[in-house]
Amino acid sequence: MAAALERLGDMTGFRCVDVGAGGGDVSVALAELCGERGRIYAVDIDPVRRNQIATRAARFSQVIALTQAAEELTLPEPVDLAFCRFLLLAVHEPGLVVERMVAATRSGGWVIIQEPITSAGRIGRTPLSMEAPGVTDPDIGATVLELLSCPGVEIREAWVESPAGIGDSAVAHYLEAMSDSLVTDEQIVLPPLLTAIAKVL
């Protein structure tokens, strides 16, 4: 996330929306970057999550937690940045979510999307799978650029990151924590995470 946000330069005073804000990590990071003159809309469909975000971000008066489905994203003002991470893999209409993010962003503003290509991850030579409740497309990262290829949007940059390790490594510990499974001495390649940065024209 940090590498993507660095590309935008000074974000002081930015108005942002963190779509599918979850536990609020990204919302808090955005609040720190945007400062007191900024405003962060932390949007999540789950009201419990909204309350968690509000508690976690209580020291930031500029964070506003909203309960809203990503497909129905509506904000009181245009934003400078619409951001989502690990969201599109869990929605039924990712194209509609991207459209709503673009519509919420002012002309000259930015849309950043980070999504995985789960089946490209490996433990040993075995592909990872992500058959979890609520996951509709574990490989959505492979279609993000296509989803962003719409009128009025210019994709500025895109890249894939895929940390790897072997045996007792930080990558193994991360995977164990995420999947509640034991990783032995096999090579691990985490699912590639595609990051796309687009400008709204």
C-alpha cells in the first residue's frame, strides 16, 4: 500500500474513501498522510466493522466511518482518492464497484485497487486455493486492469508483488497466520497482489 500511495506525492488535505475498510488499517494510514485538513470516508458493509473503525480511528477527527455496500457507494462530496484492497474478490459485481469508485472521484483524482491472484501462489508446487465463505473470485487481480479500462479513466501504473520464502521465514509465518495451517520446510510464494493506479480524467 505504501508504495502505491508514495506515487501520489504530497497527500496533505486529500479527501479519500477507503472502500471495504475492514479493520481500518488503511483508513488510519490515509488519515496520517492527509493530516487534519484531509477527510477519510471509511466505508464497509458490516456495521460491526464500522464501529471497529470508529474506535480504532477515534484520535483522527477527519475519519468518518460509514456503513454502505461497495456497489451502492455514495459520498457527500467528490474525493481525491478512492482506494480498495482485498475487496473486489468478495463482491458479486466488481465492475459496478469500480464504476462507483470512479464516479466518487473528482476529475484529476486517483483510483487505486489492490487485489490478489490467489491461484498463482504456491506451497511447494501446489497452487494455493481460497475457497472461503464470502470469496466470489479469488483470482480477481487478473482482471483489475480490464475493470479499470473504462471511459474517463487512464491507467497510469500497475505492478504485481509476490513475496517468497522457504522454511521458517516471515512469508511462512504470514501464511500460517492467514490460513491457520502449518507450513513446513517447503518453498512458499504468496499470492501475487496486483496494484493498479488510475487517474480520473
